[in-house]
Amino acid sequence: MAELEGLEFGKSDFVLLDEVTMDQFMENLKLRFQKGRIYTYIGEVVVSMNPYRQMDIFGKETIEAYRGRELYENPPHLYAVSDAAYKAMKRRAKDTCIVISGESGAGKTEASKYIMQYIAAITNPGQRVEVESVKNVLLKSNCVLEAFGNAKTNRNDNSSRFGKYMDINFNFNGDPTGGHINNYLLEKSRVVHQQQGERNFHSFYQLLRGGSEEMLQSLHLQGDPALYVFTREGTSYNDRSNHKAVMSALDVIGFSNQEITSIYQILASILLLGNVQFEVDGESVQVVEDGVVNQIAELTATDPDCVVKSLLYRTVATGGGEVIEKGHTEQDACFGREAFAKALYERLFGWIVSRINSVIEVKNYNPVLHGKNTVIGVLDIYGFEIFDNNSFEQFCINYCNEKLQQLFIELILQQEQSEYQREGITWQHIDYFNNQIIVDLVEQPHKGIISILDEACLTVGKVTDTVCLESMNTKLAQHPHYTSRKLSPTDKTMDFQKHFRIRHYAGDVTYSVEGFLDKNKDLLFQDFKRLMYNSANPVLKEMWPDGQLGITEVTKRPLTAASLFKNSIVALVDKLACKEPYYVRCIKPNEVKSPVLFDDARCQHQVAYLGLLENVMVRRAGFAYRQLYSRFLQRYKMTCEYTWPNHLMASDRDAVEAIIRQHGFQDDVAFGHTKLFVRTPRSLFTLEQERAALIPILVLFLQKIWRGALARLRCKRMRAIYTIMGCYKRYKVKAHFWEVEGRFANVRTTADYGRSVEWPAPPAALTQFHQITLMLHRRWWARQVVKNIPPSDMPEVRAKVAALTALQGERKHWGVGRAWERDYLANVRINLPSNRIHSGAGVNRFNKSTDRALLITDKFVYKLEPKKQYKILKKLPLDVFTGLSTTSGVDQMLVLHTSNKDDILLCLQRGELCPNQDRVGEVVGAGTLMCFRVRKTALPVKVWSSALQFHMRGKPKSVSVETRPGQTIADFKKNRNGFVLLLPAN
């Protein structure tokens, strides 16, 4: 808890100071800095001190500690304000922004990175791949933009030399779906000139120190920055490891290999441009060394002659439409070379930003399908700068900070007080400095400094920086925040015809007008634009679309750099003004980057110009939260029994008063005409806690009601379905009966009694009934067929039926197609030919194959000797037989199994089997019928597919079938495993 921090750390919120004075403010700020507490609140504003050292307060554990918590629950931190902005965006579906301000070196860039880190960590708990991809691109874009847009200055090792505003888009679930990056006023003059002790942009040193030998060789570079004019200043800054990180980030973002190669080819071209030298040869200017130009042409995919021509000549169209080439002076050639290098880098940086935007921007977003799209904006822009020599860039940067300060004043101070007046809230007015007068000094139409600069740039003839300064002295002589040496002759800190001074909110800044007009015009010869547009490299061609215009084509005069910057800053401020702002005010404790030194005068100056003391006064006298009665009621009405679900009071204000009275917050709120004002965040947090506790109850209640409604609806539908199903089933049953009746109406008169009639497919409900009906029809059909069979043929029919039942279709040939004589011995007694006598080969007790005859009666089975007048060899009662075995082939082999394990093995016919003379079925039919009559149970019949298994005198045996060429009769042969039935080959 923030309020539980010990007093030894000072007050965690400046609003809690005993007295709001500058001395107490500075004392508390200094104490917290010395105790390692770099963050302090002013209400919801975070004051951040640059610690100039690594601090262990940004890990995963810290993120979890601040996730979903209210501001005052934990010690002050950037994560707290980040979470507040995220919750406000998610709860109220309102766009928010985090404005990070402060002077150069105060830690703004690091603060923006920690904010992005926090937002990335708390989103996407479901770990959806597409959300992770968006987060990765957003985070990696920081690495790339730092490399190409940051540089080491005397005040800051990683100073942002451009302004960056990033919008992060969120869906209705609060997950990031994309974003957009706006960049402002890249300090491109740094490409060609840096102050003593400073460096060019990081990207150049990362390439030279981190690029591989193969890469540098392909770019015609060497690894020493001192070899190039544009990078001679500056020391190492983790360039090697940073280069690897940038290459990885470019790949993650989605840059192709060709695009990455083109980026570094452009960087190499800029470095080589700095080494191009000129010499005067008579009246013309020449390039000293053609080799460098050839390398530049190769890297930019252009013609070397065209590169030389662009550096040495300028193509001009006369009034009559004639095109002439005008040679440069040595000074103009150097100016053109530097302008070309700056433009190359500026276009490269802009293209990188647009390429990143093309990846992260939300595409095909439909609010109807995807819900409301909300935004969190993060502004990281250059801070207020006062150098020994302040030029056009510092003028624009400081103007930008004036606009942001004006926004802060309007939103935090001016609007706060004016809102209290509109709402009728008792309020003690607090004086503050309104810097609108300074903003007007710079941007006012026709009178401001930017208008004077533009007018000078548009004037025909030779207009110098000095003439422009004289114009400013004339038009702004009476302005209280403008002066110059001419207007203050006694002030020797300024020079005549060179300096002017603006009294900014952050202090007085003296500007040198030298180069103001040239930088404002930002002239680049059209020859360079056409040269790059005609490049064979598609990336370069894309960067220079204005190069497609011919020299004779009339074009509108482009806006000056100052006007373009002013328009973009006005648009930025308008964009921030329509969002709910959260502020991080960064302070630099000293000028020497010491982690322990606290420069009182330096810090007090920053506190004064940032308006922090006035902010504390407004917060102490004001209210932390305000909301329209209708919206407040809509969010918190469930916490009061008198307002849930709907109130019956005269107005929403009365209902809100009832909520406040029930919670006992009367002393902590004020009632305006249209809004409720809550003084402390604790009251709001208590309401949020109660609401959060009630939400699950309400959700369960709504789920119960909705589920009940769904269940009743489903029940009605099911009843209707069952009614329809019942009617349909009855119809299908009747339709089936009608169909069966129609098909079988005349089966009694047909020859086959309806056997050939196809049965209709029954409905599922009649499946069992259909089977029964089918069985009944078959029985009826069989009865009709049997009625027509003569009584003399019935025994044969019964035998065949018995055989069919016993064999169960496992034997294909069983003599069903022939007439069964049954009593073959009767034929013998009437002296039929011997080949008609039913005989077969059997195996005797000596394991020899012999002829035998089989007689089956209603009580016994007799084994007879055909050669001895059918002498009875063995008589066995039917009840001794336990089964019968046969094969599935065409052979006539049978085994009668007995209970005493002395089975009878025989082949029903010796010699070649005549067609349709299979007798196995006849034996099976007769045997099973006789056994059934005696034992009232059927004789088990088993059909073997290979060898038959049986017993002979108690010992297990087997018999198999073989066919052999030359065999004339069937015979049994003994082998190691039993017997082999030898049959003639076909």
C-alpha cells in the first residue's frame, strides 16, 4: 500500500504534503530520490526521477503486484498509471492516452518502454497466437525506432531525436489488435553534423561495429566509424549486441530479406556520401574520387554518371520551357550532397515507420462484428532543450513542448477549474501561468514566428537569415516573451544580427538564426528525387514518389518544414485532447548523469516550469473523480437496494444521492448540476469492490433466468418434435402395412406363393415386427409347399431338411440335388448290379482299408461285410454315438464318434465319384433323424475344412485328403499322424 510506506521515504503523494510550498515539495522529492523512490504521485500524475542506474523494480513479480490494482494500493510506479489507463479504457470503453513529458535526458524513452512492457504483459491471458503476434511487433518496433531515431547527446546516451506517438488498438476483450505510429520532426541535421561529444544516429554505428565482414564488404564499408565524415564523433554504445537485436526485430516485424538489405544499403550510401569530396578545376567543380561515386551508384542501383551529374549540376526549367543544366559551385555541391544525405535518411526513417504501420494497423475491422475498438495512446516526444547553440531544430522541439504544456494546463488546471465553476462546485481559484501567449508567439497566423519565417522563404530575391531576424524584431518588438540584441542592446549574451530569445515556460532560450531559412525551406534539388525514383531498387523507388514529375511540370510549392511540423503538432494535440489523459512528468536530477547527485536548483527549475506545484494545489482543492449522474448510476446502481434494478425517484441525481448515503460517502463527494464529484480515490475503489463482488451474483441470476427461458423453449420444441414424430411414425407404420398388403395381396394364386416378392424396407419402429412377419410368411410358404409333396416323398424331404440343418451351409456338395434311395440293402436283396450297392471303404482294427456297408435303423447302427453277404461285424446302439464329422470338400469321408472313443471312419464310395452322387448328406440326414427319434436331441455334426480329428481304440487320430495322379480308387493309407485318404486326380 502506498500509504504504508514508512515516513523515512517521504510522502508517496505530493497531495499529502502538510503545506504546499516549493520548499516542502523539493524536500520530499529529494528525500525520495535519495532513498531510491524514483516515482511519486500527484493524484493520478506520476512524477518520475531519472535514477541513472538499473533498478530491480520492473520484473514479472512487480507487474503481477500492480495488475488490476488501484493507484493507491501499491507504492507509486509507472505500472500503476499504465494499469489505470488500461482499466479506464476497458471498463468505460473510452480512449485513453499516456503523455510522457520532460526535458531531454529525463528518462522519457525508458518510461515509454516500461509502459509498453506492462501493457504487453497484462493482455492476452488466453495466449492467442494472433494477439501475441501483434504484441511482439509493437514491442519490437521500439527496438527498431530507437536504432534509427535515437542518438547519444551530451545530456542523454539514448536521446530520442524524433517524436513518437503510438496508438494501441484493443478489442472489446481488452486484447491488442494492432496500432499505429506517428513520427514527428526527425532531427535529420544530425546525419551530417553533430556537436562536440555527441554521436550520429545509433543505426550507423550498429552497422559499422555489429555488421559481419561479409556484410560490410558487400556494402563497401569498413568497421571503423572514424573513417567516415558523418560518424567521426562518438564512442561505443553496445552497438554490436544492439545490431543483432535490430536485425532480429526487423525479421519479427515482417521485413523481407530484400527490404533489410535495402535499408543497410541506404545507410552505407549515406556514409559514403559524406566521404565524397569536390575540387575546382578551372571554372567547373569535379568529384575528387570516382570510386566512391561508383560504390554509391551500386548501392542505390543507379547509373554512376547520373549520380555524378546530380552532385555537380542542377537541371532548371526556364520561363519559356527550356531546360538547362546549371553547374554547382563547390559550396552548392557540398550543400546538395548534405541535403541529399539528410533526405535519404529522413525518407528511410519515414518508410520504416510506414512499413511497421502496414503490419500493425487494424485491417477489416467491423465494430458490429468485433465490438467497439478502443485505443491507448503513448506519447514519447523530445523534451525541452537548451543548448549552447540552439538552432531551428531546438526551436521546433521547444514549440512542441509549449503545445504539450498548454494541453496539460487546459486539461489539468484550466478545464478543472472551469468545470467546477460550470457545475456550481465551491472552489477557491488557483493562479497558474498560462503559456497560451508563448504558443501564439510561435504559431499565430500572420504575426507568429513561423508565419514570419514562411513569408521570408516565399519572398522573391535574396533573403538572408539576418533579414528574417530584422522582420521578427520589427513585428514582435512589443511582445513580452520575445527579445533580441537589437531590442535589448545592453544584453551582451546575445549578438547583433544573429540571436533572438524567447521566454519559454521552461526558461529563456537564445536561438541563433543562422541556417533558419535553409532548414525551413528544406530544399532538395529535384535531380536527386528523379535519380532515386529511377533506381532499380523497388524500396528506394517507393520512397521517392515525387521523383516521377518532370522538370517542366508545374508543382505546387511545398509547405515549409516549420508549417508541416506545426500542422502535425496541432493534429497531435487534438488527438490527445479527445482522449482521457494520464501524465508521466519526468525530471532530470543532475546534468552529469550521477545516480546520487540531486541538483536542487536544476530540479526546482523543472518543477516550476512543469507546473507541478500548481498541479498539487488543484488536486488538493479538487476532486479525483467526476462522472455524469446517468453514467455513475448505470455503473453502481446494483450496489444500492433502492436503485436496483431501476429506481422510482424523481431524477438520476436523487438516485445517486441514495447510493452515496447507503455507503456513507456524504463527506467525500460534491453534487454538481450534471455530475457527481468524488474527492478521494478510496471511495471510488470501495464502490468498485462492492460492484465486483455483486457482478458474479448478478451474472448467476441472469444465467439462471436465461437458462430457464432456454430450457422452457427447448421443452416446447421437444414436445412439438415428439408430437410430429408420433404422427409421422404412425403414418410410416400405416404406409408400411399398406405397402405389404399391396405387394402380397395375390400370393395365394401365384406359383411360388410370393417367395419372389421383394419385401419393402420397414421403418425403424417395425424392425422386430418385420422379422416376425417375414418368419410367419416363410412358415406359411413352407406349409403351402409341403402340402403338395406326396406322402411317399416325405421321409426323403425330412432327411434332407435334417441334413441341411446339421451342415448349416458349411459343405457345398452334399447330394441335395439327387433322389435319396435310403434303403440300399433292399436293392441288393433284389439282385441290383453291384455298382449300385451302397458301399464304401473303412479302416479296420488292423489299420487297413477295407470295404464296408453301413446300416442305420431306428435303434442301432450296423457295420456290415459286403464280401460275406453283408455279415454283421459290429452292432452299436444309437445312444452310444456322440457326434458326426465330415469335411467341407467333395470327398465322401465321414467319422461317427462314439462315447467309448472307438470311432468309425469310412469313405462312402470307392473309386471316382460320379456326378451328383454325393452321399454325405444322406448319411447325415438319416443319422440325425434316427438319433433325434431315440434321444430327442439332434446328433452334433461338425464340418472340418482340413484334417478330420477322431479316436480309434481310445487313441487320437487324424485323417487328411490328398489327390495323386494315377490313383484309380479311393484308399486309406497310414502315415505318421494318422491316415491319408488318397483320391484320384481330376
